[in-house]
Amino acid sequence: MSGKVFEDVMINAGEIKSKEPLLIEGFPGIGLVGNIASQQIIEELSMEYIGSMESRFFPPIAVLYDGLINMPVRIYESEEHNLIMVVSDIPISPSSSYDVSKVLINWAGSIGVKEVISIAGIATMSDEAKVFGAATTKDMLEKIENHVEIFQMGTISGISGSIMSECFIQEIPAISLLGATRSQNPDPRAAAAVINVLNDLYGYSIETESLIEQAERIELEMQKLAEDLRKSEQSASPRREFPMYG
């Protein structure tokens, strides 16, 4: 295992077998788009856990999967697909985003990463399952322009924005794929839309139907909750002879 240290952030990872791999990161943000998409990719490609990122900036928690302890920020590899995944179950605070992105992209450079893809969500008012895209170079922008709606002007905030800036500084080609979402709630539909773009761009065949099914289940659960709350409020309200609302 090797450690790359910058300030109070460290990556501990085993030997990378892939040559000039693609690196995809999925940190939590609006709609948890990056986290949901990354977990689906890891499971579908049967990626191998190879290490983690640690920091005193991270909340003091351990993540449990089927009763087993795991790290909150994890690194996976698929040598078959020449792919590295970095996925997080914890949000990265704005105050530590610079340190985390610096360490991550320094490490990416040290293992010869060819391209970086940042997956995140973007708030919109539309119900359409759009994916917006941005890039650090003209070549990367041309690569995605027929697959996404180009994010013409604005800002990418949080850790994803910091990672893209660091890639630009270190001249590592990178693209940002932003799944459109209408709320802060987990949005598997937006994650599925981003995965479909990745399938088109890199020839993957990552399944997204289960994410759509999950989205439908979440929507049904929220509708039921809203109905239960409505009924509860009605039963708790005093009876009125002439109600204002029918």
C-alpha cells in the first residue's frame, strides 16, 4: 500500500494494474447523482476494492455493508475496463474540497490516468432527463457535444467543481457530466441518464433499468407518504361546518 499525503488528506491504495486508466469520481451532491451512478457502475462491472481516501476533515463514521465495516471514501479498479472509480458516502465540506481534490488529482497523475470524469447533479425546473456537460479542453468538449447539452455558462460548485479546476491546472483532460434533477432527494433517474451517456461515450453496457425501477419505487413511496400526511392532517383538524377547501 502506498500513501500520498497533502495537508491532512491521504490516499491508501494498492498497486494499479490498469495502464493509462479512465478515472470516474462520484461524490455526494444534489440528488446524490454521483454516488448512485458510481455504485451502479461498480456493481455492474464487478470492480475490485483497492483502497480508500482518509482525512481528519471527514466525519467520524464507519460505513456498514452486510454487517462489514468499510471506508466512507473508497477506490475501485476494473483492469478489464481500464477503469478506476472513486466513490464517497459522505459529503465533502467546501473548506476541505481544495485539499481533497488536490490529493485526488495528484494521485491520478501519479498513476498515469488518461482522463477524469466527474459525475454530479444540477438543479433544473424541467422534468426532462437531461445531462449537461463541460470539459477542460476543446478536444474533450467535442467528444461530448453530441451526447449532452453543453453547460454554456455558470459554475460547478462543491468538490466536483474543485476537481475539475484541479484537472485544468494539472492539464489532465476531464469532463463533467451533470444529471438534471429537480430536488435534493436521491434521484436514480438522473444517475441513469448519466450512465447512459457513459455507455455511449466509452462503449460500456452498464444496466440502468434497476435504477429506473428504484426511482419509480421512491416516487410511489413519496406519494404514499404525502397521502398519509394529508389524511393525518385532516383527521387532526377540528370539524368545521363550512370547510374552506373540499
